[in-house]
Amino acid sequence: MSQIAVMPEITRPRLCPFCESSCGLLVKADPASGEIISIKGDPDHPASRGFVCAKSQGLRGLRDDPDRITKPLLRRGSDFVEISWDEALTRAAEGLNRIRARDGIAGLGIYLGNPGAHNAGVMLGMPALLGAMPALMVSAASIDSFPRFLVSLMMYGNQARIPVPDIERTDFILMLGANPMVSNGSMMGAPDMPRRLKALRERGGKLVVVDPRRSETAAIADQYLALRPGSDALLLLGIIHTLFAEQLVKPGRLASISRGVEQLQVLVADYAPSRVADLTGVAAEDIRQLARDFAAAPSAVAYGRVGACCQRFGSLAIWLVDCLNVLTGNLDRAGGALFPAPAVPGYLMHLPFENGEAPYGKLHSRVSGTPAIGVSFPTQVLWEEIETPGPGQIRGLLTVAGNPALSNANAGRVLGALGQLEFMVSVDYYLNETTRHADIILPPMEHLKRPEMTLIYNEWMVENTLTHSAAILPRSAGEFSDWEILTGLAARLSGMERTDFVREHARGFVEYIAPLLPRRPAGVAVDDLLAASGHHEEVEQLYDLLLRCGPCGDGYGAVPGGISLDMLKANPSGVNLGAVQEDRLPAALDTPDGMIDLVPPVLVADLAGLEEEVAAGRFHPDQFMLINRRHPRSNNSWMHNIHALVKGPERCLAWLNPVDASELGVGDGDRVRINSRVGAIDITVELNPAMARRVVSVPHGWSHGDPATRLQLAQARDSANVNMLSDDADHDRPSGNAAFNGVPVTLAVCRTQG
């Protein structure tokens, strides 16, 4: 591997790896000592333009964290000891292969955590690992994104074909369950959201936020509507009902490429605003006026994200968001919802239709018969497959960059399942609540010692940019990147030398996605293409091939001015590939008939489930509902052991509306017990008038009280795991996505702070 020349202090551009926005940073470091001196925003980055948030400091915090694992660990009894990389990879492969030899591939599972999506080495290495070790695969995408993927798959024929708000030009934004002032956008990568929303207001645009709490984004909105948790679909049905009732449906040119408008009109007939008002907590006239304002705006876009996805009716909500954009002619038009055309499309997410059938439900899980999207199952399937005896029971598990013991619904069940495994391997920096159950822990080297490239998130950025970051700090001989660890383990599992395995994997991978590589030189072997990219690091060679053979690539010299990794390296702050374009339809549709499907049967069928829950009183105004939230200095459970990001007052608090608190006899600082069907937590209360009535909010990703972990700073915080309450059985039915919002709960005082 190439080494960085050691020199006095240097300042280099670097991608931030901690959220989808992938902002540009300027990192000042001393390569000789490894010290990170400062991390600031890069004013030359084409999308973030110098913007930076607190999470960026996690790069320095991770580097300096004494609890970070730097050498492989082997379990010995209840303790862990350091071992060599050769022994660690050998033992890991032997343990997994032992289970495969006895039980077949059905005996193995893989869990991919959220941080992996921010790491090109992980995303390119996982196909290699799956090729060497086919297994039941689950990912953290199924706890926050599966409804979005399923809706795009069914409506547009491609799960990665996600329409993003044209935030730079729109006149009207309707946001449901989204808080981009904190997140910078999710499946709407938009660095520096405060600047973008300010620009919307300055040009006379309007922002409407629908949420169970007056979030940081709702606080700056022109209009805020407090919604009963989990009722987003009902509100949207009422809006669409109004469009039809008041003859506001005007799809324009989309009419000729959409099917199902008449059926959709029939489906929404029973959801008049007068009916859904009591269920949603939003007045009927407010619903009607919202529909009128949206339809009348010169351009408008509806956008729903985590709050809308992570609930019992997440797929319905996201489907209806997209229907609203289509029915008003705001899909694929300036100021509406646009389909980005990135230089590196969603190769890793491509799921082709076969004989006109969507790649959904081709596989079903052994225990509950849950359908997969392609080959990916919802996370709750993994735990039931570990728990349930019989042929096909999962006995071995590999986790990559994930902490499901904190981040998955019904966390108590997750912990129980992890304890039943025969053998477990984890690729992770920390001995945390999940990896403490592993037999082998394989720690990657820190971010700044490896290159990084924008990969998966290009598919839904609001600006079409591309960035490569070179390593900044030197690496030692005993440090390895995620890519090297995953391919090294895969090679051991296959009984091959790693170099030979990587070459064979690259051949197979490129041939599999060949139809998606429009500028691949005809008749040139993959080995020859990789050789032409051979002056780059190993993982970069594959990335260079994807760039150069992709829609914006130079075709290895055939297309002058096209993209290559050399071109990106010459522009380390990134390049701007132009604005996201309108009028990509119908060419961007991958449905068998080339039409937008407004009434996919799997989504329509869940309307019956919605009616069942209405009849059962789920949306009764007296029912307390749980929602979760994030903090600007937090990203799930990633950063709770980094001082700069957890310092200050405790923030794992249950927020309650003061009126509700008074009725419960609860004050600031009191402790309450929150109960759900699956568990209970005790937590400190903070009164917050931003909360809607009968809603309690607890942040996601907290609770580090397990003494078997090595997270000293995180353990010292007073916190509780909200996912002890999240009900894995109450998931979104079409997609299987977890429901973290709209969880029915009860509250009671448990003790008062002295």
C-alpha cells in the first residue's frame, strides 16, 4: 500500500463520513505525530461551500478515543485478548466455515450497519463478502429506508430511483417527518440546509412542516401542523381526496406516462378531510387549504423522511407523498421532485425485473415468511431466525459497522438472540453492546488513513457533485481498511490468496453490472481495465473503473473530458457536474411497461390494515404515542464515546408537553416509566411546549450501561434505550421496516429527583 510522505503540518480536503450530505472539510494535521489540529468547512467544496456541523469533529474524537480498538480481539471466556491479524482472519473464517459446512448457507447471517453506507470500501467490499459467504442479509436500511426503496421499486421500477426536492428552485415545500435543520437532509442530501431554507423564504417560497413536535425545522417554517404520530398516511389521503373533490388534479405531461389515476381516486374516496381530521389531529379546513395551496403553487414538492418511514404505515405514507407530486404535475419538473443522474449510479442497489415481475417477495424468510426486497430482509427477521430451532436456524453471524443491540426495534429481543449464537464475528471500532457478544472483533483503521469516495449517496443529492479524498495520516503495517478486512476475510472463506480473490471478484462484479456501464470499452477485459487503473490503490482501481465506464466517464480515453479518478484527484475539493435536471421521464423509468404505477398492489393492500388500526382505536386522541429524535451532535449510537459530541447537559430525556405532564403529576427532572407491549424504560422528563399533546419523545441510539462494553464516556451518561419500547411486531407490513414512531405507550411516575 502507498505511504504518505511525512512532513510538517498539512491541510487537506476531506469528505465528512458522518451523514448523507457528505460535506467537504479541511483537515489540518501533523502526519508525524498523527495529531489532528483542526477540522473546518471547505469553502471550495461545490455543495457544502464551507458549511460544517459539529459531527465533523468526530474524526478527531475517534482518532483520540482511548477506547477505540486498534488490534483484533479474541474472546476468551468473558474477556477479550489481542491477537494478530493472521490469526484473527483465520479463526474468523474457520468459525464461519464450520457452521456453513454443517448447516449450509442457511446457518449464517450478516448484519450491515448504517456507517457502512458512508464508506465506499464497505459498500464495494460487501458484494465480495456475500459472494464468498452467501447468507441471510439484513441491513440498517430496513430500520429507516425500506419504505422509500419499496415505493421507488414499485412506482418507478428501481429502488434507487428516488425523487429529491429541487430545493434551490421550488416555491412550496411540504415536509412530513423530516428535520433537515438537524440532519441536513436524508435521501435529500443538502449541505447547509439553513442557507437553502433561508433562500427559499427570500424568494417568496413557503415551507410547511407536519410533525408531532415543533422541530428545529418546524420552528422556522411558514406553517406548522401538529400531527398525531403515525397518521401521515391518513393526512395525505385527505389531501389527495381534496385534489380530486375540488378538481385540482393536474398531472400535465405525467398523465401519459402514469397509470392508475382513476383507481387512486376510488381508493381515496372514503378519506374526506372531515373524516381524517379527528384521526390526525389536523383540522379539516387546514387539510383542504393545504391541498389548495400545494396545487396552486407555481412549483411544489412533498417530501417525507424518517418520521414518515419509520412507522406502521411508512410505505403508505411515502407512496402517497409521491402520488401527491405526480397528481399535481410536480414530479420531474423544476421546483418539484427530481431524479438525479449521478456519475456513479446505484450499481449496488440495482434489482432487475424478471418476466415483468418486481424483485420483491421472490424470497421469504423461514420463520415468518417475510418477503425480501431483492435479497435483503428486514432486521427483525434475523432475530427470529436465530431464536427458532429447526433446519435453517442461524447459528453464525457477521456484523459490519452496526450496533443492533441499541438501534433495532425490541432491543431486548435482539440482546437475547445475540446471546444464543454459536459463533460471531464483528468488524467494528468498539467493544460495544453488540460486539461484546462476538468471538472475533476486526477493527478497521481510522478514516483519515484511507481514501474515501462519494458512492451510494450520489443517487439522491440535491446537487450533482463528486468528490474523492486521499488519505491524510500515514498508516502502520498492522492497520487495515474496511475494504481490506472484508476482502481478506472473504478470501480466507474461499480458501484463496487475497490478491487472486480480489481480481476474481472484480471480474464477476463488473460483468454483473455490465448493462449499467454505458461507456465500458467494447471488447476490453476487466483485467485490462483494472491494469489501466493500476496506479491507484486497490479499492480505488475498482472505483476508477466504475467512474470511467459510467454515464459521465471518459471511457478509458474514448470520451474526451469525461470523468476519471485522476480528474477527481486533481480537484481534491470535488467537482460540480451540473444541476440536477428535469424531464428525465420516461427514460429514467425501469418499470416493465415504462409507466409510473400509481397503484402498486402491495401498497394498496395495506389500506385495509390502516382501516383495521383506525377501527381498533390506534389514533384515539387520549392514546400516548412515542416518537424518537436526533440531536445535531449525535448520529444514532456512533458518537456517544466522543467527548466533543456528548459534553454538556444530559440530552437523553423524555420530552413531554407541559399540559400532559401536569395531568400525570410530572415535573422537570422527575422520572417516569414508559411502557410498551414489548418493554419498559425509566427516564428523566423535560417539559417541552414544542411537543404535541399525548406525544412523548425519546432520542434514538442511547443507553450504554452494559458493564461488558468498553465505552467509558458513554457509560457515564444517564440514558435509556428507546428501542426497548419499539415493537418489532408492529412494523410496516409491505416493507418490513421498523416502526420507531407512533408506538402506543403508557406513562407513570416512578420516582422524583431529590
